[in-house]
Amino acid sequence: MVVVQVCVGSACHLKGSSEIVALLQKAVEEHHIEDDVVLAGSFCIGKCNRTGVTIQVDDDVHTGITPENFKEFFANHILKAIE
């Protein structure tokens, strides 16, 4: 089971965390991995970046996630984590 926490604190909220959450939900459904991934919101993870949203996948923190780089992030850090 992979735990994915999306920062929904004020800075990430302003940078589009709700859009990233929607992309995550859609990607998890499209890949039929609902039983392998737990999606959760989190207040500030403490790694604020100037661009994009911060996401923690299990113990690994990733910053700068945007709609433009989301597919690459999902493939490299979520799909690989459940293999």
C-alpha cells in the first residue's frame, strides 16, 4: 500500500493543490490501483517551493508538482512504488 499525501496548506492551495488532487484521483482510477494507493490531504509538509505543490509518497517528499509535470511524477513515483 502506497500512501500519497498532498499538501493542502495555504501556499500549496494557492499553487493549485485542488487541481493536483483531482489529477491524482483520476490517474488512480484510470490505472485501477484504488486498492494499492491511499490518497490523503496534509497541511504544510514543510518543503514549500516557489512553484508547484508538495506531495509525500510514503516517506519521500516531492516538490514542484504542477499539472504540466504531473504525468511524469505519477509514473516515476507512484506507479513505480506499487510495482
